[in-house]
Amino acid sequence: MRPILLIIFLFSFVSSAPAGAQEEIERLVVTGTRLEDSAERLPNTMSVVDLVDIEARNNSSLVDLLRAQPGLHLTQPGGRAGVASLFLRGGEPNSTVFLLDGIRVNDLNNTRGGSFDLATLGIDEVERIEIVRGPQSSIYGSDALSGVVNVITRGGSDKLSGGLTGEIGGYDYHRANVELTGPIGDAGGFSVRAGTLDDGEPVPGGTFELNTVSGKFEWRPGANFGLNAYARFADSEGTTFPEDSGGPELAVIREVDQKQAEDLTIGADFDWRFASGWALAGLANHYEREDETLSPGIAPGVRDPVPPNGAHSELERSYASLRLSATPAEPIDISFGFDFQREQGRSDGFVEFFPGFEIPTSFDLERDILGVFGELRYAVSDQLTLLGSLRHDDPDGSSGQTTGKLGGLLSLNDDRTQIRANWGTGFKLPSFFALGNPLVGNPGLKPEESESFDLGLRQSFFDRRLTADITLFYNDYTNLIDFDSDLFTNVNRAAVETRGLELSIDYAVTGQLDLLGHATYTDIDPADSDVTLRQRPEWRGGADLRWRPAEAWLMNLSWLYVGSSFDSSVPTGGLTLASYNRVDLNLSWDPTKYLRLALAVDNLLDEDYEEAIGFPAPGIRGRFTLRFRFGG
């Protein structure tokens, strides 16, 4: 019923859309601040993956696309149905807030403590990704210990147009996408998209299918008012060997996990400039996730076994915010307001300790969070900008949390040299699983906290054809939630420190040739020296060579290096995963403005490597894409 209602919601806008728009509606989105400005004028340490990068790389998944970003390490053992983990500056996967068009989609019911399943997003849906590093709780409240990733889906246009995309590849991979975009009168635009994907079986036991429908409505009748609405529904299912089982190579039990999920996001926002220098903005959104998992368990090995288990879980999150912005004096911009969030999590699960004897693992929790916030930007001069934010959150069942952020940006040499510095604090409320699971939950858990510093330098050379960006960072995490095997419950641990550097390079060698590079070093120091955090290499890096030999042709050659890292599984205990190199290729040809043909080869050199013990990475896979556009 939900996808049908969503389709009706989307097409109700389409059916009322007259032709003749003269101007495309463009929204300015800068993650990590409530103040309107370009990302280049803010001290935030952030990076942007735009549509040019997305189409040039032509990755099959969001995980592969994000691997090219400094400071981010991603793993997804077992194919797209496997547990995808994003480690931002060495933090846990649940320490990053994931936003989809500004809607928070972290899952508080899952065993990872509130991470997000990146596999449920199709690459055809994405127009832009903004990544802000460092604690962002003073902007987004709970969960933003390490940073924020905001995925912005594709919107409307000023001319009626559409497109069809089909792709086939090795291991029985195939996907298809259909889209329709256009104007609404002369003041807005709409977009509607539907897609389907079958990842085949690139790893033994690993299958994944995804179906999505989404849409956007953008309306700006005048320069002083804008209204936006957006909705999305996704249905996914897959199979994979259980995490920590040793995968298809080592698992003793040869049955696989079964997973199925439905995700719904719906929201609207407005901005109203009601007086000179004054603006009011508001938004409301809702997120629902319903998923079901069934696992055969893991046989005993060096570590203790995991019994068969399963759960049917539902999460609902409703959010509303009202914000007032003003420019009381020319060098000063301020923003302040409040927001309210309600989260409800339910899970009906079991653990089967031996045949015929099951222990229920059900929980039903709810909490409200009221937040008040303020932000100030002070342009000291044309060269120096200061930015500060302060926020207080008052959640049910927990003490209030006050977080802040300070940053400065110094621009010199006609903006060819930029020096930035940031300090911030963050917190994360315990997930519903960590609090409520009858076997391991602990209702007395305290919020996790973080404090971070970073210092960055961006320098341009050769008439801005070459830009290099280097950042030094330090994070201090405290009260991290972990499982205590002696007490058999979740507990708050002592501090973990991460420090390192991030480097990115963008070099336009010629008008036809670009070179992009990135490197990250991360040193992780847990307070307990006997503990080594899993799947987090010290060194990783890579490069993209982007060549356009003719106007209609584009080649993108990507190289990724990931250093050795520690991992653990039930059959083996702790082991070191070897470093690896991976090369991907994409070649596209646009014979007309309406047609694109592309040939992509994933893992071009057929590198044999593991992202988790016993889970081989997919081998070489070719993909052929045909995209046809009409109108516009």
C-alpha cells in the first residue's frame, strides 16, 4: 500500500504541472551550517561529490563512489547485501549522521547501534553528496560524533524531459531506471524516478535486489518564498553469510542470512524572506523503516558460537524545525531556532540457544528530543571569517546535552590560499538496540561523546589549475558503548583517540585531462591497549585519471589502495587482512545529446582481496550501460 500511496502523491504534482517554465529552481544546500553561503566561504572541513564525478566514475553503488573520498573508509563484505560500514576519521559506523535530502535515516534498531544501510540507495537517484568531517552535534544534535553525510537526490528542471537507463553486467547483474522531470508553471519544477536493481551473485551466497520510487516538487512563486516537497520508497532484500562467520570460504554452517527491508522518507520545507535581512525557514519530515532478518547462526570456532536468531523491527522518526535568520549588521549573520524529534523503535526477535528453546529479544521504546540552537558568522574582513554554533538538546530519559562548534577561515592571495581551523563537540544517545535488547541491553547507558580539532590548508597553483588540500585532525571519543563479554551486557568504555591527516589533489593537467588524488592516514589509540579496532587501516589512498579525448568521449580510470587492517571472525579469531590495490575503468560515449553508451569494468585487474575474513571481494566484472534521454 505504501508505494501505491507514494506514487499517487508524486503524480498529483506532475498532473498539475503546466509547461512554460523559464527558469530552473536551484536550491542552495550546504551541509554543516544553517547559514546560506557557498561551501568555499565556510571553515567546515567538507568535500562534495557532484554529478560530474558521479557520471564520470559510473560506479554501480554508493559504497564504491564514496571510497574515493579522503577520511572515509568503507567496507561491504559479501556483496551489496553484506553489512556496509563507513568509518569517518576512524570513528564507528554509527558515529556518522546520514541524511537523505536532509532527512535523518540512521537505524536505531540495528545491532550496529544506529548505522545506515548504504545499499538501499541507488546510484541513479543521487545528484550530489556533501560530507562534513568532525562533530556536528551543534547543528544536527545526537549521532554526529564523527561527521555528516548528506545525499541529495536529483530534482526538477525548467524543460520537460525524461530518460531511460538500462545496464547489464557480469554475475547476472542488471539495473534499470526511468525518470521524468519538468516545470511547474514558471515558478518550479518536479521530478519522478523509479528504479530496479539486481546485483546477481558476485560473491557466493551474496545476492541483493532493490526497487525504488521517488520524487521532488519545487515551487518558488517569487524571490522571497520557496516551497519544496520530496518523498521516496525503497524495497530491498538479500542474502549473505553471517557477519563474523568466516564467509563463503570458512563458514561451517552453509546457510545464509535472509534480509528484507522497506524504507520510506517524506518531507517538506519552506523559506520566506519576509523583510530585508530577515528570513524564516521551517521543515517537517518523517522516516520509516521496517525490516526482517533471519540468521542460521555461526558454528563455534576460536571464538564462541552465535546461535540462530531473527527479528522483525520497525522504526519511525518524525522531525520538525523552525528557524529565524537575520543580518543585523553587514558583517554579521545569525540564525536561531528550535526543533523537535520523536523516535519510536519496536523489535520482535528471538535467539534459539538450542532446537526448540528460544529466548525472546523484543523491545518497544520511544523518546522525544527537544533542541534549541543558534549560529553566528562574523566576517571580520574580506579575508577572515569566523563561524560558531551552540545547541542544547533535552532528550527523554537522559540528561541534557550542550554542544558547540567554532571555526575560522583565512583567505589570502586572492583566495588561492585558504587556512581553516575547527573545534567541535558531539554526542550520541544510545540506540534502541543498545538500551532495550533483553539479552545485552543496558537502560543505564550514558550518551557517547566526542571532541575534535582540525587544521587545514588549501592552496591553488598554476592559475588555479592545481588545488591541493591537506588537513590534520584529532578526535577524542569517550563513553563509547561496547559489549562486555564478562558481564554479558553493553557498557560505556573509556576513551578512544584518533589522529591523522587527509590529503586531496585536483589537477587540470590540460583542457582534456584531469588528475584527482586522495590519501588518508589514521592512527587509532584505544585507552585499553589490548584492544585493536577492526577493519580500519592506517593508510589508504587513490587517484582518478579523467581524460576526454574528444567532446563525445570520456575515460575515467580509478585506482584505490587500502593498507592492511585487523579483523576477527568466529572460526579464526583475530587476523591481519592484507593490503590491496583495486583499479576500475569507465569509458562513455555520447554519439548524440540524447544517447549515452558506457562500458565499465569493476576490479579491472581481478585483484584477489578480502574486506573481512573469509569474504572474497567480487572479481572482475564488466557492465554495459545504455541511457536514452528525450526532451530538454
